[in-house]
Amino acid sequence: MKRLITKKLVPGMVLSDNVYAHDNNQLVLPKGTVLDNQAITKLSFYSILNVLVEDPPENIMPANDNKESYASRLRQTAEFKEFKRDFENCASKFKAGIEVLINDKEHFDVDSMISPIYDLVHKGNSSSNLFDMLHSLRSYDDATYVHCISVAMICNILGQWLKMSDDDILILTEAGLLHDIGKLLIPNEIITKPADLTTAEYTVVQTHPAQGYVILTDLNLSDHVKNAALMHHERCDGTGYPAHLKGPQIDFFAKCVSIADVYDAMTSARVYRDPLCPFIAIEMFESEGLQKYDTNAIMTFLQNIVNTYLLNRVRLNDGREGEIIFINRDHLSRPTIKIDEEYLDLTMHPELYIEEIL
């Protein structure tokens, strides 16, 4: 057996030990689970950094772009290539800005980092197009910087869906961009450690919200931005950290950032695979965590994502393909699919789920 960080897991691997949530010791996945995309998404949902797996058989290979997936087709377009180039330029500016923030606070200029974010959002043309391009970006070495930019863009779209004022959308975008700044002070050898974290090491990881708050506290930024750095791992049911706050105690902007943070972690592409289908992430929210998030924010977020895929062609986990023709408001991840002349209501078939957008 070997221990792998979660982002290197591949469908078909088998867990060699039970996996428990760090905060409340809840069983997340039992020993012997054969990992699929849903199971790997669940590990991301619970922020599991690494797991023990059996030595994989030789026939388990990382997915690649030999199959002409939607994501691989998108990556070939001029529009995506321009977006990717602009995104990487944005990441470079953000990284330089963060170095100024950590080393020379007097010259920190958040506007210079936010402006490229707005340019990227406007180039996306539509929210669905923007999400598709974000999902299709491969992993980068500077994963935290890339994640922060993605979360900022998702927060910007969520703010629009929530009909926030332009000023509040700007604050929410800044909150998304700076929410994980404390993680940049956590030693990389802990974040990427290919072994079980000790209690002391996991305690260090859990200090990153407080460290982020300390970095931002004396800057000329909205308190919402500072609170988002401190509270983005808090959950409305009290299961989060560092202070186990409950719903009314958590800044609303932090609640929004937490949704974008988890969604990006679950859906981002990896070196070995294309992005996970948004419906898998939506089902994870519905089955594992609606009570953990602000009701209005999470339902607005999920409903708008689902609506962008109405009439899209999809592939189910049993290989059949069809078109989404009806959204079930009580089970957003389980719409009705038209397959040839058959109408398949996924709420009546728990064994089936949407595996891929075509």
C-alpha cells in the first residue's frame, strides 16, 4: 500500500484504510472502497489531504485526452487559448502582488490584482462559458495562486446571481482572491506530504485562516474581506474551523467564499483527468452539505449552475447519452434526461448519475 495526496488519486484505486473527517471523526469512506469520480470528489468536499490506497494494478491508467471530451475540444479553441494566456498572466500579477503584501505592505495595491480578474470575467461572455473554461485549466505548480483566482471569479459570478450591488460584488471578488493567503505561509512539505499528517501538522494547516486574517488586518480592505480569510472554513452547522462558528456568527461574504472554495476544489481539472462533471459536485452538496452553507447562497449558486446546462447533451455513468430536458428543483443533480424517445427521471434511478457534459 501507499499514501497518496488526494489530487493524485485515479478512479479504480482501492482504499486500504478507513477515511475519517479531521474535524468530527465522521467516517467519510470505508476501507475497501473502489474509488470513482464521485468518491474522489467526496474526499475533496471533506478537505482530505491524503489517503492510503492499495498498490494499483498495472491496468489503472490516468485519463487522457485521447477521447475527444468536451474539455479537450474546448482546449483546442482560440477562445480558450486566449483565456488560458490571460489567466496565467493574471496569476503572475497576483503572485507578484502577494509577495509585495507579505514583504512590503505599504506598497500593496489590491486594485492592480482585481482589474485582471474583471477582464477575465468579461471575456468569459457567459457564466456557463466562464465556468467551462475555468474547469478545463489543468493543475499548475502554483496551485494556491491559481485556486485563489478561480475562487475570485466564481465569487464574482455568484455575486451577480445574488443580485448584489457592484460595490459588494467587488468586495466579494476581493474576498475570494485573498481568502487563502494564509495558506501561503504553511510549509509546502506539509501541504504536499505523501504520508499521514501528524496531529501537530494538521493543527498547522488549520492555522491558515487566522494567519490570513493577521496578514490582512491592518490593510485598507473591507472587514468582509478580512473575515472571509478568517471564516471561509467555518460552516453554518458548526462543523467548521477555526472557531466552530454557526450560521448567524459567520460573515455572509465568508459564507459565499466557502461555497466557491469547495466547488472549485471539487471540479478543477487535474493533470491526470479532465474536470469532473458539475452535476457530481452538485450532488455532493445536496447529499453531504446543504446544511453547512447559507441557504440562499447555496441554492442560488446550484440552481444557476444547473440552469446553464439545460438542453445540454450528457453521458450517464452507464454509458447512455441524452439531453437534459427538465430540472428537478428538489433534486438539482437529478434532472430528467431524454434518451432517444425515452424520458429518464434520475430521481427514480439512484444508481445512475450524470458523469460527463458532452
